[in-house]
Amino acid sequence: MALDGKSVLVLTTNYGTEQDELTKPVAALRDAGARVVVAAQKPEAIATLVSDKDPGEKVEPDTTLADATSDGYDAVIIPGGTLNADQLRVDEDAQRLVTAFASEGKPVAAICHGPWL
């Protein structure tokens, strides 16, 4: 399915996101033509984990949760990872973003522990 012209926002913390739950959806969406923006809590590298314990890839965010809005995006994705989800569910910026997407009737996708938010 081509996603040309679609934009997706991905919400994450800077530590504890499950590697494959961040990198694989981002790659698949980009391969399908979507513009994907990764928003993290801080403007520094995201240290992913494998199986919630082993170090994974580092991923550079495009923006921060504080600076992100729902404007201009068609959907939002919340990757899992126990540590990631536990921090995101109490993050006011992440809560604000998911509430905005839901209020606007835009898709909110959550992977594994992501629905905690």
C-alpha cells in the first residue's frame, strides 16, 4: 500500500524503546512512501533495547515531544518497550499528543506496551 503524501509521528523516550518496535515500523512506513518524524523526550540519541535489557541501535530523533503537534500528521505510532511505555504514559507532552490525535479522529497505533499511554 502506497503512503505517498502521508505523514506519521512516532512518540518515544530516549531510553528503553524496544529496537524493532521503533526501527521496523519507521523503515516500513518510509519504504511505503510516508514521511515519518520521530519525536523523543530530549533532542539526543534514542538508546533502544532488545528484549527490554540488551543495548540496541541508537536512533536520532527529528524533534521533541514538547515541540511536536498533531498538525500536519495523518497518524501517530507509540512503540513499545516496557521502560519506554512506563515513562511515556506519565509524560504530559505524550499525553497531549495522543489526546490531540484521538480528538481529531486520526489513527493512534500502539505496539506491545505502547497502549499504556
